[in-house]
Amino acid sequence: MRIRRSLIDLDDLTPRELAYVFERTEQFEAAPPGALLDGFGCVNMFFEESTRTFTSFNLAELRLGAAVVNLAPRDLSLATKGETLEDTALTLGALGVSIIVVRHHEPGFPQRVALAFDGHVVNAGDGVHAHPTQALLDIYTLLEEFGELKGRSVGIVGDVLHSRVAHSTIRGLQRLGAAVVLIGPECFLPHDYADEGITIERDFDGVLPQLDAIVLLRIQRERFVEMPITDEEYVSGYRLDERRLAQLRSEAIVMHPGPYNRGMELDDSVLEFAGWRYLKQVHHGVGIRMAVLDFLVNGRR
Ligand code: CP
């Protein structure tokens, strides 16, 4: 049995481990697993706002029986008293903390915590780099829908450049054999995203009938200074609306990692669409995070 220490991005999981996390998610959603993290101290350090990820990690930890401490930036001596991140990690370890879940605007921050901390670290989103547990729950939602992803076409639409979710999800979809179609204007989707199994499309309307699933992305305005195209240009080219929904295959689904901005990447008709899967994604967030935490701490059973 191999015990993984940390989850910084999806590459940290082998294909078997990925399958195991999904299997455990299904089990944990079907029946409460009991106190698999009884006696383990767990600190959630969120340096950025979060509704979905923060709440679902808390629920997952509590359902597994962990002792949970939430540290906001203002609670940390790191922020105002000159303590280094490395010394903070050592200190939490000495206090008996076994798991740190961390979100930070700086890419690579969770990796730095993992190098300094004698325990398990889970990346809850680091800048534009990665958001592995969101990617896992998105892929789990797709697998639940389609059984397997080989031969399926998944379109990811919008601000790919600044989306850590997209960066992790693309890697996961590539590994599972899906055809990934990235869709967006060049300012949000540079040419060099093209790769094996990944194509780039600028014409959203043209590609709509080919897609089995669409993952819409929010424009990550907090990650750049000036909007590189006008809102009107973006909406005209890339907003999913009633007219575009009508061009989709009858069995196609639409997803969004959240938070979504009504009027920009989607309009209200998407929220009424039979294939809209956002709430399923959110629901799976707790099971996925329980499965990840159990796997990191207890390994495969
Ligand atoms: N999807 C996601 O990471 O949402 P939050 O920022 O609300 O956690």
C-alpha cells in the first residue's frame, strides 16, 4: 500500500488512484463512512474567498470525524508578525495538525507548504495554477453521466488562460481519453494550449453540435488588470444562451465550476436547461473531498 502525502495537482494521482478516489466517492455518497479521520487535526487556510470549496472541505472533514480549525489570513501570525510560511507549517505540525487544506492567490504556495509540513497538504486552488479537487468533482460528474470519457467531446469555454480549474480539468480529461475542445478568444485562449487530444476553436456556434458536454468558465477578472475585449464582444461570441442551447445534441450536458456570472458566460435559460449539471457538481464536492482526505491519510483499503 502506498500512502500519498499531498494533492497539489491531478498529476499526483496515478490512474489507479484516480479510479480509487472515484470509487470511494460513490461509496461515501451512498452511506456515511464513519470517523475515518478520528483524532486527526485539520486546518483550512483560505487566503482567498471561497463558498463551494471552503464549505465542502469543512463538511467533508467533519463527516470524517476530524478536528477542524479554520484559519483566515487575519488569524495567522504569518500575515502580520513576520513568521515565515515554513515556520508556520512547522508550528502547526508541532500542534498535532495532520492535514492542511490551503487556497492562495500565489501559484506554487501549496507546494511550499507541502515541502515544509510533516503531514498532508491539499491544494484548494493556487492562483491560475491548479484546483485539483474541483477538477476531480467535475470529472466525476462527467463519468456519472457518460460512464467513460473515451470518445466523448468536452468543450471548455471562455477564460482558460486564468482558470486554475480549467488547467487541472484539461489534464484529467486528457488522461481519461476525452477529446478536449477549448473554445474562446485568443486573449483568453492562446494558441499554445493545443496539444495531443486538445484542439482550439474560436467559433463557438460552429462547434456546438459536436459536443457531449460543455464546461463554462467565469471570466477571472480578479486575475488581470484590464478586460482585453469588451463585455459585448465576449457575450456575442461566447455566452451560452437559448439560441445556442438549441444547437446542442439532445443528450448534451452543461457544467460550470462556479461561481457563475449571469449575463456573461450564460443567461438564465441555461439554469432551466434539462442538461444543466451545476448543482450535481456542487453536491459531489463533499464526497470527492471526503474521498481525497481519506485516501491521503489512510491510503487504499
Ligand atoms: N469552484 C470554486 O472553487 O468555487 P469557490 O471559489 O466558491 O470555492
